[in-house]
Amino acid sequence: MLNDEIISKYKMTVGIECHVQLATNTKLFSGADNDERDKSPNSVVSPIDYGLPGMLPVLNRGAVDLAIIAGKALNSPIAHVSRFDRKHYFYPDLPKGYQTTQMYQPIIGAGIINVPLENGNSIDVRINHAHMEEDAGKLTHHGKFSLVDLNRAGTPLIEIVSEPDIHSSIEAKAFAIELYQLMTYAGVTRGDLYHGNMRFDVNISAALKTSKELGIRSEVKNLNSFRSVGRAAEFEFRRQIELLERGEKVVQETRGWDEAKQKTVSQRSKEDAQDYRYMPDADIPPIVLSDDEINSIQANIPLLPSYYRQSWNKLGLDDTVINALISSQSTAQLLQRIIEKGGESVARRVGIWLLLAIDEQSEDLDIGKSKNVPISDDQFIELSKMVDANELSSTAAKDVLFAMMQRSDSPRVIAIEKNLIQVSDESEIMLIVDEVLADQSSDKAVVDLQNGNDKVIGFLVGQVMKKSGGKANPSKVMELIRKKVKKL
Ligand code: MN
């Protein structure tokens, strides 16, 4: 069996390929609907998608535009000339007999992304390239027969290919998350992981740390959750180490992830490497792009997570808080507007409130889309101003915040109705202070305080707060007790 000592002798090396479905209205080469969710099988398919003889594909310019935006998010150059090739193979979900893809001249060149890790560090992962291609249909297996659904056939994809710069299952998962955030922030994909809008293929190898060469890799295909990316990498790393420790060889092969058993299973060996007979697709002219065209399309890209991480540094919030806020684009955009409208100290406070709100919602992180009442920028700023003006304690502000998530009233209306407005008026507080100091139970504390034991003031403040129903401004209370006790 493996132990930590044995595992620590080995280094994991991971490269990830990710298929991203582009959020176009229609398919890559036909006018068929590109949103197959909740559609009955084979209802959104054009003859172009299954390659009837005589069909003529026409490239969807919207897909090209999204690829150009994706390239910007990956910090990659866009090729001035790229083109499509045919990758030949037979499979029931690909009745055309070939996949239209970009083998030799992909549209997106080499790039790099910075991936933040939970421990506050980050890693750089290089991108080899990304190419456009069409998706295949889907097969479902039912005992002795299988069914073909071609709704997905012809859906535009970009396949992003990373360099093997990932060296732990934690890094693999973090890379998948960052790629998801980049592609959804940029609006390249709908990002519906449940429906396979992003699918990860993870290439893993294990080698002794003393070895200069990489080990033989296996590829775990079609993972559609961040957690399974991390778990598959870890499982495969350990499986390979076990083989190597027994003196056996790792076979280069494609494996699948069994979610129920939480393990990888062999699907096919790569020994019989296929020859796809790639050739240029004669039906589709090359994509020719000028710098002006590329720049004008990329100029409209929304702010990306890295921008928020950098510009929010000055707020003095923890990295974990910032990353939690960035996990939802609409939350990030909201906080950015608060910085612009209300300044940094207001934004810092609102940032913490947003995190509380996210925790409260637990299921749906997206404050704008949740079942809760959306809270406007101005409401957040007003709530913050009430704290600054000592009208609300920070605890009371949280109560108001949670109430704001249930109803659309202003924070002031809610605070008044819940009787949470702090009393800062001296004469009002003085009445309660007098009452408390006159009470017998305070006698000892008063004497102690007069004798210089400052700690006991907490007890007296507590008594006043209790009597005021928590509404007195505690710093005012303390100030008045000191004044009064000196005079006694
Ligand atoms: Mn592919």
C-alpha cells in the first residue's frame, strides 16, 4: 500500500484540455438552434450538422467573434489566418464521417493564465493554443441497444490545450475553476456544467522527482465538474505510483471517471494510435482577420477576475474573501460599482456584507439572480452610511442586511421598524446611565472604577446596553459613565 513517504518521492505532471461550448444562437456551420437544453432528441439538427451529401456549411461569424474574445482572456494572440481541417473517424454520433476542426492553423495562439490557489499563492499555466471545432452528437446506451441524439452535433467549441504546468490535484482543480471563470466572465460560454458546456480532459503522469523525464501519461476524458478534475488527477497519480512501485509499466491510454466509484476506468489503449487522415476542409474558406477587426472585437470584453483581484488589493480584504466574491460575476460587478460610487472604506464593509449574504444564500452564489430580493448599490451605500453615522451598530447592520434580502424596503425603514436605530443622544443615554449607577448592584463596580480598576467599566456599559435594549451607542455610554463616575 502507498504511504506518504512513497508518494513524496514522485512528482505529478498534469496538462488539461478543455472543450468549451460557445454561446452562439446557432451552430458552427448551420442555422440550427444551438441551445439543446430541454429539447427533444434530434429536434434541433440541420442536414449540414449530419453531413447529408450536397450540404454546404457556412461558418458562423458569431462563433469566430467569441473565439477572438476567448483569446484575449487567455492572453493569446489571434491568428491573422486560420482554417479548418477534416479529422476522419467513424462513430455513430458523427454521421458525417469526419469532425471539422482546426489541426494545423488554430485561431488562438500560445497564451498564459495566472491561477490563484486557496493558500493565497498562484501558479502560471501556459496555454499551448486553442482551436475551433464542432461538437459531435450524443449516444446513450440502453442494455442491448444505443440511441443517437444529434442535437449537439455542430455545436461550436473551442478546445483549449494547456502545457503540462500543473503539479498537484489542488492546482488541477484551481486551473479548471479559473478557466471556467475566464470563459463565463468573458461571455464566451453559457457555462452550464451540468449540460456539459465545459468538459475537461486531464492528462496525468507520475515520475520520480529525481528523474529528468516525464512518466507515461494517461488521459481521463470528459470530466464536467471541478471536483472530479481534482479527484481524477489524485486517483490516477496514486494508481500510477502503485504500478511503478510494483515494477510494472504505466500504459498510455484513455480512461474515464466513474463518479459513483470515485475511480478511473480504462477505456481504450493508445497503442493502436489512429490515423485521422487530416486534410483541409475545402468547403470552408480560411478565417482572415485584420488587427483592427481583432482589436475592435476585443475592446468590448468585460472586466476579468484578474482585474478585480488586482484592483481590490487596496480594500484590505482577505484573499479568500475576494475569491469568494469573484466567484460570481454579478457580485464582482456590484462591488466594483460600490468602489466607484461610495469609495474604498464603504466597499470594504460592503464586501464583507456580500460574503455574509453569499453564505446566507449558500445555494445560489449569484446575488443578482438569486431567489432573494436583489439589493441595489444605493441600498448598500445607505446601509454603510448609517453605520458610519453611528445610527446602526455593526451587529444591527447585519440584521438589516438579511431583512433586505427578503423585502425591498430601504435599510432605514427596516432599521426603524425593527427598532435597531442606535441612541446617540446624550440626554437619553444619561437617563439610563443614572439609573444603572444608582442601582445597588453597581455599587462595587463604581467604587472599583473610582479606585482605578478600569476593567469593571465593561460591566457597567453592559448593564446600560441591556437596559437600552442594545440600542445605546456603546462608545457614548462609556464616555458618559466615565464623566459621571468622576463626579460622584
Ligand atoms: Mn477536440
